[in-house]
Amino acid sequence: MNIGMLWFDNDAKTDLSIKIERAAFYYHEKYGKKPNVCFVNPSMLKSEAVETTSKTVIRGEIELRTSKSVLPNHFWIGINGNLSQASS
């Protein structure tokens, strides 16, 4: 992903999947395209009950990846051209 949107959500009572859905909804409303990839800090997956293969988790239509360069509670969300294009 070369271009994306940085989203911040530190609501401790909300699940990670809901936070990603919020960010994806806002991205779609703002840019008119559905995002297909989201980068989060690895520490954010520790509380989630998800199976990981290397560093990728598929959650609905969005590929979830971890990156230490993304701060906790931040979401780098956008469109990865290498993945199948998301429909608008």
C-alpha cells in the first residue's frame, strides 16, 4: 500500500474488529472506495482470538497485517493494489 489513511481509536471497550470496521466505513465514505488492507501494531492482536499465519490475518474483506512502525491504537488503512481490487 502506497497511499492510505491513518485512523486513531483508543476505545478500550471496543473490539479490534469493530475499530477496523469503523475505520473502513469512514474511508469508504470519504474516498468512495472500500479499503482492502489495514496495518496495526502487533501488540493490538494479543487480545484478539485470531489465528495468524506469518503476519497476516484475513478479517472479512480486509487483510489485517502487523507492522511495528504503526503505533498502538492507530490503523493505517487503504487499498493494496496487489490484492484483488475492492469494489466501490
